[in-house]
Amino acid sequence: MLLELAGQSKYLAGDFRGAVARTAQLVAATVRKGAQPQEASLQILLDSYYQLNDRKQMAQTWEMLLRHHPKPEYWRNVLEIRSAQPHSERVDFYYLALKFDVGMLDDPEDYETLALGAIDLGMPEDAVRVLETGLRKGVLAGKSEPRFRRMLVHAQAETVKTSDGVKGLAQQAQRASSGQPDADIGRIYLGQRMYDQAVAALRRGIQKGALEHSDQARIDLGVAYLKSGETKQAREAFAAVKADSEWRGLAELWSLRPSEASQATKQPSQPAQR
């Protein structure tokens, strides 16, 4: 309580370094106890770091707000910061997929990139969902709408091809010594929302090894578990992504989705404070 009052008084007096020192101490002590830092304390930290122009600490505080008090505004800021960092094109695509999953995709070019990338990965069902959502929300309206509607027709046709060929691909994957065909078919099942089959195939692929992108498969496995409601297994899959991997930041953000869902059931949503 004394640290909280001291931090607030320093903040109100415009002593932002003093506010950071007291409030950061309070937040660290709260986390060490396994408790949840108060949103107001984190907001004081965030604004103090803004006043001090400490971008690194701003980013970390946004992530603490998202972790402990998930809200759309916190998702938006964290995703903007994380996705702006240098990544491979493949990881950039997966950030777009996460933005779509949390409802933060609002650029027509991003919708197009995500839809075309989903088709390339053998997930045309995801492309259909992305394009239908963009059209429904009016994001893909205007002069380019006819082109996006033609793209939707193409994606719908691809779903038929994928469905027709999935059985043969699955049989080939099971016979293969490399895990890559299993990972590929697991991703197809994930797009088709056949989560049990996706989990089984992705687990086989990871166990066999010889994957082109093993951490990508772990992300896919975590998402498959998450979508099937198996949150413990989802967290374990995301945690298995290597610490030095470019996929690690993405895995950390995906691992917050189960916590966000659980908090949403416990309390009514509140407007963002910033």
C-alpha cells in the first residue's frame, strides 16, 4: 500500500522517474507473490515510460497489461510492436493470422496477403473465412471489391480440391520417414477445423523430425490444441518453441489466448483506459 501511494504521489507530482522506481518495485513484488498487478499501477508505469521516452520499457509494460488485463487495445499495441520487428516472410504471415484471430486485421492488403498465403499453405478454408470476414466488415469494399470477390470464388474452388486430395496425402504422410508430410497434412486439417486429426498429424510430424520449420509445426500444434479447447496442451506446445527461435515471440502471444478466454468468462469486458 505504501509503495502504491508513493508511486501515485510521484506520478501526480510529475516525478516520472520516481514513479517508475516505486511502482515497478510494487509490480515486481506482486508478481513474485504469484498475484496479479493492478491495471492502474501498470498504467502509471506505462505513462511514466512514455514521458521518459523509454521505448523498451513501454513495450514490456504493454505486454504486462496484455498478459494480466487482456483488452483489444493492449492486443493492438503489442501486435504492432512485435510484428514490426524483423522476421522472415513466413513468420510475418503467422503474425497476420494472429491479428485476424484477435480481430485486429483492418488493412485490405493484409487481408489479401493472409488469404493468398493460406491458399499457398494448403489452407483455402482459412482463405475463405478471411475474405468473407473482410467483405462482411466492409474492409474489402470499394473499387477492389470485385477483385476480392473473384479471389473468394477461387479460394472456394481450392477448398474442393483440397478436400478431394486430403485422403491420399494423409496416406502418403503416414508412410513417409520424414515428418514434413505429416506437418503439411496437419496444417490442412487445421484449416478444415478438424482439430483432432490436426493434432495427431502434427504430433507425428514433430516426433518423426526432419522438419523444414519445426517451430512452425509447434505453433500449428498449439493452435490446434487451443481451438479444440485443450488449453494445457496448447501452452505446452507453445512453450516448446525454442527460446532463440524467431517464432518464440509469436508463441508467447498465442499462449496468452487461453488466459484471455478464461478471464473473459470471469468478468465483464471494460473499455480500455488509454
